[in-house]
Amino acid sequence: MDTAEILNSYKKIAVLGYSDKPFRESNRIGIYLMNNGYAVFGVNPKLAGKTVDGIMCYGSLGEIPDEIEIVNIFRNPDALPGIIDEVLSLPYKPKVIWTQLEVINDEAREKAISMGFTYIEDKCIYVEHKLNPKVQK
């Protein structure tokens, strides 16, 4: 499944590393996705229980009261193995794990793929949505 098919098929996205700072990429991209028809859930322990720019934030993936389809990660690459473990502990299986630009970790990628996840690495979800003519807007 290519990125256009993913973005056309899955509409519930958790943004790990969501920020309350409007200049941060995670914040701008989360708002962009929300404004383009996606259900966006922010994940940041410091923002748990708060709504930031119209996006409800949670302390962890497991606190989100809906089944996420795409886990979009704006975190340090060293955090990825733990994030994969958190995803594996969910009572359901998200369809896609997507890491933003420069968020690369071989161990996490190999583990996620071996567990059957679609894994998109080192790509900006905003760029893929905005510039891909195959994505329905």
C-alpha cells in the first residue's frame, strides 16, 4: 500500500509528540490533517486532558478512546523501540506506523515490520498529503 492509498483509506491519526507551540511541526501538521478531514488525537503526557487548537490530547496511545489507524511519530529516534512496544500493547492493531523526517531507528522498524505493521519511515505526512495528486482532498 503506498502513501496515497494509506491517506485515502485511514482517517484516525495519533500524533505522538504533539505540541502546544504553534511553530512546532507536530502542531502545524496535526492542525493541517484535522482541517483536511482526519480525526487527529494529540499524544503528549504534558498536554493530557487538554484541547490544543481543537485537538484533544492524551498522555499515551492507550488513553485514546478510539482505535487509531495511523500512529504518526514526531519523537527522538531513540524513543521508537519503546513506542513500538506501546503500540504492541494496545488491544487493537493500528494499520500504519509512520515516522516523520529523520525519525529513523533500525530496531524499531524491523520489530514493527516483523509484527505485520505497515511502516512508513522518514517521510513527512503533510508533504505526502499535500503534494501527492492521488490523495483525495
